[in-house]
Amino acid sequence: MSKVLILTRNFPPYVTGGASRAWKFASNFAAIGWSPVAVAPPAIAGMATGVSSGANGVSELYRTAPDLDAGDLDAAARCALLHGREAPGASRPFKGNLARQFKSVTDGSLWQKSAEATVEQLLEQDPEIDLLYAQGPPLEPLMLALNVTRRRSLNLMLDITAPLDPAMPAPGASRSAAAKAEEHILLSGVPLLTPNRFLKEYFLKKYPGRLDYNHVTIVPPAFDPSHPAFRRQESKTPGTVLRVALLVDELPKGDLKALLAGLDAWIRADGIAAGGVELALFGDGVPELLRRAAKKPIRQLFVLDETGGIDRELETCRNTAFFCAVLSNSAASTVVVPDRLIDALGMGLPLCAVAPEGEAARLAVESGGMCAPAGNAGAIMELFRAMASGWSFGNLQAAPDWLRERHTISTVMQELRRAIASQPLI
């Protein structure tokens, strides 16, 4: 069987944006004829290196640094580490050799230097590797993949899961390092993947006549029903505690303030007693949310398990009444769909979103759920009041079967297979 070499800075045990997608592809590549070899960031001591799903394990997994010892980190710092970022409010949470170890997660240049040496060694030793798959952002796996294929005859697929320049400036409006890198990657002439139509159209409009329509293929985000968290549940009547899965993306100060104000107003308006609501937290914005809410009464409603990675997040989602994704009021948020939102859809959870008009908002509404504009505290309050009311009366809706089928891993892997087969590979 031919092998695919996977380059990513997003991989379990981390819960970074793209980690689920990278794992789902890696653990299901064999179903479309490719044996996976992955180069990923360092593992964390005491945490599983994979996820309890997939058609096959990823037996050839190479980490770019030794396992990290996170035993002495508090909950906020450990949560930040799992999201691939520095602990909020602490400029130097780690010291000495430990600081360099943790930089191997947050510093892209260190990852790229180590990954490049590993990739060269693998390619020298294993002639069966003939496809290179790289995921970004961050930029480093994409840049490394382009550099490698300049020197070697390898087929290449670049999976771009979000804007490479988060500011999303108009063409020529920015000459930042991110803007230059994005232009270099998108106009390199190699096959590109995106997870949704919004992102593909953004790139095509930004580079009219320069980016070939046929070079960009949509391969949707997926859920993998082989995971134990997707096992069938018996329908049950609502309990006395409303448990909500709340995914919070990285938010600017104003949007974060509006979220906290909206949640607080909902609790007050509905007269919810202490212990009547639990908000299970996920997402890149959780460390900052915890810091901002540390002295507020609503902090008591937040539930965070920073020890179990993706497996624990999925099990937690399974036991909630509905799922809400909170994105920032930014252009970049219009083209992003969080991994866990798709998993919640696959579990049959009712969905809602606090987001600008875009892909995540469209998916929530298309599934039968609701949406509120980001940064609007009043609308956020009304959204949660409506979802809570629907839960109490038992009339929240799950996504229709046709929508869930579109995002099953078996369907998506066939899309990936067709994308690989349709490109002018070497």
C-alpha cells in the first residue's frame, strides 16, 4: 500500500483547531488506499496520543520533540497548552529546559526545524511514501511541504482549514508576513483543499484570474461515528439540570464581554437557581474566558475538564442538551466551522451559534437550530432563553439525516479520494 506523509501542528492530544480533522483523515486514510505516516507536535505525558476512533490506528507517528510533562500546570495553563498557546496572564509560565519544551508546541519555527529533519529521514528510508498532505494554518507545515516537494518528486495536497492571513485584507492591501505567505502558498500551483464553499470563494475572489478554480477542492469537515461517544442513546426526558456544550473561539474583548453579559442576563431573566445550569467549555477562547470570568458569579457555572483531550470533549458533548458555538464578529469567522460543531451535529445534538453570517451560522440554521449575531449581549440572552425553553418542553430539533450523512467520515473520505484522483499528481 502506498503511504501518505502527514505534516501538521494540529494533532491529538491537542484540541487545537484542525486537530480533529487531521486525526480523522490520518486514521481513515487506509480506507481509500493510503497508509498514514504522521509528523506531529510533541505528546503530553500521561495523555493518550490518539483518539478512540478511526478505521485504523496511526502506527507510524513521529513527534517533533520529547513528551511534555504538564503535571505541575494549573487548570488554566494546561488548558492553554492543549490549545497550543501560552497561558493567559502569565508571560513566563515555564522556566529553563521546560520552557524550551513547551515552546516546541507554541513556536512554529522550532516545530518546522525538527519536522524538516524528520521528514528528510523518512523520505530517505521509505520509498513507499508518494503523497504529502500538509494542513494549515499554522503556516509552517504548508511551507515545509512546498520546500520538500521542490527537492523531491512527491504528490502534494495542501489542506487550508482557515484564512492564512486572519485579517483577511483585500488584495494588495497588506504586505504583512502572513499576507505574503498566503499569496505564495495559494498561487504555488499545487492542489488545495478547503472545508467549505465560503473559504473557497473568498480565495477565488481575492486572487481573480490567478488562482485556478479547479485547483481548490472542497472536502467538508467530518464526524467519525466509530467513536464510542456516538453510540446510540435512548431518548430521555429532560432532567433538572440543563447541561450545555459551549464552544468559545478566540474572541476580542468586546465580543467576550458581550458573551458574559448575555449569559448573565439569561440566568437572571429565567430565574435559574444555583446548580440549575452547567456550561461545559471547549475552544481556543476558553483560557481567556476563564480569566475574564474569574471573579464573576457566572464562573461557578463553567465546567472544564482539561485532562482528557478530544476523547473527553466528545464524551462531554454527548451528555449535553444542546451545543452552542461562539465565534468572533470578524471576517475570518464567516469561513470557519469548529471541529466540535460537526461532531455535535453527528451526535444528533440540537445546534445554535453566536456568530456572524457565514458557514457556522448557516450550518446551525440548516440543522434546525438558531443563531445570534456575535457581540450582541441582548441577542445572546434571547438565544439561550429560546434554546433553554425548547429543552424544557422537549421540542429542540436535531439535524436532518441528509445533513448528517453529508458529514460522515466515510462520505468525506470519498470526497478526499476523488480530490486526490482528480489532481494532476506526479
